[in-house]
Amino acid sequence: MGLGGCVGIINATPFTWTQIGVSSYQFISWDSSFPSSIKPGDVFKNYIEWDTGIFVDEGDTFGSVTFQLDNPSSTTFEFHALHPDGQPYNVYVNPSNFDVANANHDNDVINLGFIHDECVAFYLSGEQEHIYANSAPVDWMHSTLDVIGNETLQGITLPGSHDAGIGPDVEYGTVFATPANVRTQGLAIGGQLIEGVRWFDIRPVIGDGGKWLTGHYSGGDNSQGANGESIEEIILQLNTFLSVYQELVILELSHAYNTDDDYRDLNQDEWNTLFDTLTTNVKYLYTEDVPDLSTIKISDFIADGPSVLIVARPDDTITLGSYSTAGIHPDSSFKVFNSYADSSDPDAVISDQLNKMANWRTIDPSQNVFLLSWTETENGIDNVFGNGIEANAYEINQRLFGNVAPVLSANNRPNIIMEDWVQTNEMVSFSMAINWLQQNLWN
């Protein structure tokens, strides 16, 4: 009788890893689970299983495997698995001859955790001595310009945030709105920027007596939902972040309502007021009027400073006019295949999104980039009595690596990975690894 799960590894470096030692005690599956070598670009799901029999003292159980890289520093990574008495099952990595000073790891140990029947993942990406292990510099795009600089938005992967403004500042509005079914993010926009998010789903609304806020509403008759961060606060956090970090940030504006006036769609004058606010106050706006933003090289956006792309997706009755040359880009300039699964069943979401990732160019050839909508959606009575967005996000987010990494290829990869409840920089680690594979193996 055992407890099994997966240790995932993705080697997005030019170095081969060679296994130089392995040992275990009271593991049903460990020694033979790990490969003898891991070549550049390899992705592995390594199944491990603790023996949890009634006569087993799990405090004595251990697993260990060591890999050495053929880089100039002869870096080694020791993977360990333990279950100390009274503590959770855990897999961690102990690096040697590896600079983790900027890697946000305590005591030079990289904790992966353990998830029964799912994968925890170890991401290694980068070039020469600038290698990142389950971490990313805050300015990860500018720091990896040697990898992504000559690519376009069609050729890289970005972490994205669903209903990005509905975080700690959420105000619960309509009768059926609750913290569980409305709040989509644990961090404010500034915190999400620090964690590496670069594509934001911003849903502007007028509410609370004429204020510009973000909202999360069902739309239509009897619209349900609530308001979140103010547009003013988002602009302040964005400007503050980009005054320090030379990054590209994309804001997509959609699902815009006047919640002070029966939750109707914004009209032209209201959109114009929003556009005025944004073009006047957001710094570092990218104002070039180009027909297809997805064809611009990343280095053209951020080599000489930060950039903000604002893409407006109002209904067809709204026009941009002169705002299209002032930093508000039309829907037609950034064509994103964005189709969610509309299900709270994680297996259904995974199947739906992997199928769309494999076939989106055939499903809708007019689109230029693919958004992986890695979110669960509750409907009907489950909106009120279901698990809630945070619990659903934890359920689906932990299945990202195990289901997406094994199917990645040059023609089967996301350009944007969108999640609810972004709390760590794992999406960035995964995105950086995909970007390295795209530049070095798939081009």
C-alpha cells in the first residue's frame, strides 16, 4: 500500500544532466523512476511512491537522487523526499555550485512539496551561468532578452491573470455575490506583477457612485457580481512597477459595464472617458499604430525601456477614433484565441484546453496567438454553493505541468497561460522554460 505522485523535470538549458547517485528506503517506487541522463529540452514525469503500510515508520523513509550538469561549474542537484513525523510529505532539491542568491529560495533549498496523484515540478532554464531553478528575476522578460528578444508575441509564452482586478480589494455587490464565487485573485495587480504576470484581463466598470473600478459580473439580465480594484490604483501600481523594471505589460479591456445604471454596457462617452484616463495617466504606453502587435519583436518593446500595451475589446458599436494612435489598440491589432471550457470539472477543462491548443489554428485561422484558459467555471446553483474560485484554482493550477508539459512542441504551445488565484511565480518558471525551448530547439 503506497502513496504516489510525480516529480516533473524540464531541462530548458544547454546542459546535459547525468545521474551520479540514487538511494532510497521504504519507497515502493524511487530508484528506477529517474532517468540516467536528462538532455537539453527533455521533459520527464517521474513517478514516486511512498510505502505507507501499517508497519512502516514513515519518519525513516527517504529517497535521494543526484544529477550533475556538464556546465562550467559542474552544478549538482540533489532531489530528496522525506516525510518527517508530524510534517507533510515533501520533495526538495538541494543545489551545489549553483548561485541561488537571486532565486528567492531560503537556505539554498528548493521546496517542491508533494501532491498525491499529481506532479510537482522542477524547472531549470537559462544560458551558461545565468540559470534559474524554480525562480525568476522580477524583471524576467528583460533579464531573458537573450532568449526572447528576437521573438514576437507569437513566439513566446506569458503568464496571465484572469479577472485580474478582483483581488484583496473586492467589494461584494449583488445579492448572490460572495467572496467564494467572485474573488478571482489573491494578490493585487502590483503583487501579480512581482510574481511575473505580464498579461492582465482587466474588466472596467463604473460603480459605487461614478467611480472607475474593475468588476466581475455575469452580464445580461439579473447580472450578478462585484467590484474590485480601482482603475486609479491599478495605474499607480503599474507605473510604480515599471519605473523600476523594464518589462512589457499587456492590459486587455473587456466586459465593461455601468453598474450604477442597471449593469448596462458602457456607452461611447464612457469608453472615451476611460480612454482619456488611461492615455493621460499610464506611463510607458506603446503608441505605435501597427496592424498586428503580435509581429513586433520583444526587443522592440523593451530593449530601451518598459512598454504597456492596452488592447480594447468593446462591443462593435464602440469606436476608438484618435485613441488608436494614443496608446489604445483595437481588438483587430492583437487577435487572441481565448476560449474557456465553461466547466468546473478539472478533467473536462484539461481535455478542452489541450484540444484547443492542438487545433486552434484550424478552429479559428483568423487568430494569431493562443491563450490557455487554465480556469474552472461554476454555473447555476454551484455559483452559490460550489467549491469556490480559490479552491477550484488550487485544484486546476496544480495540474498545469503534468498535463501541459508532456505535449509541448513548436506547434503545440500556449502564448498566454491564464490562471485564477496567481500566488507564486511557477507560471513564470514554466513560461521561461517554454521560451527557452522555443528559441533553442523548436525554431
